[in-house]
Amino acid sequence: MSGRDDAEAGGSGTGPGAAELGGALGERATLVQFSSAFCAPCRATRRVLDEVAAMVPGVAHIEIDAEARLDLVRALGILKTPTVLVLDAHGREVRRAAGQPRRADVIAALGEAV
């Protein structure tokens, strides 16, 4: 994703597991969204990620309330919402972007994960 705050393009070891994320990882990739309650870009990001997950077989979308999961936010270095992590089938982070992503950027980022 070519988000405004693109941080990482390479794998960063193992990422969080399904238990930590509160949802099942996708068979091929997982889009993890960190959101907060009063974040308008978070709502738009949710729609984009839901659409992409529905279009691409084996991709799951998990949304995490950043305020409720400060432990995970700190552990993963999440600095703002929305932040989207793209995890591969093994749960390794392959891409990260902060801000509202475009659908084409999310699809391109998934190409690195699958």
C-alpha cells in the first residue's frame, strides 16, 4: 500500500497470532485494521478492506479497537488510526500503512502476501 506513512515493506518476523488478534487468520492473507471509535477514516477503511476481503479468496479482515487493545497497539508500534497491517498466510507482517488506503493499494499489497 502506498499509504502516507508506509513503514515497512519487508517481512518483520512473526506477527501476532489469531488469538491475539481476536479473529481467524485468512487462508492466504489477513488485513488487520486498528481503529478508534470516533475516527471517520477508520469507517471508510473498514468498507475498503471488507470489499477487498470479499473479492479475494482466502483473505480475512480483522478490525481491532485500538483503545481496547492498548497492549497490542504498544507491542506492534501502532501510532495512529487507521493503521492497516497485511499479514501473510503464516501471520507474518509483510506491509503496513497508516491512513485511509485506496482499494488498488490494498490489492497491490496483498500481492506481496500471497
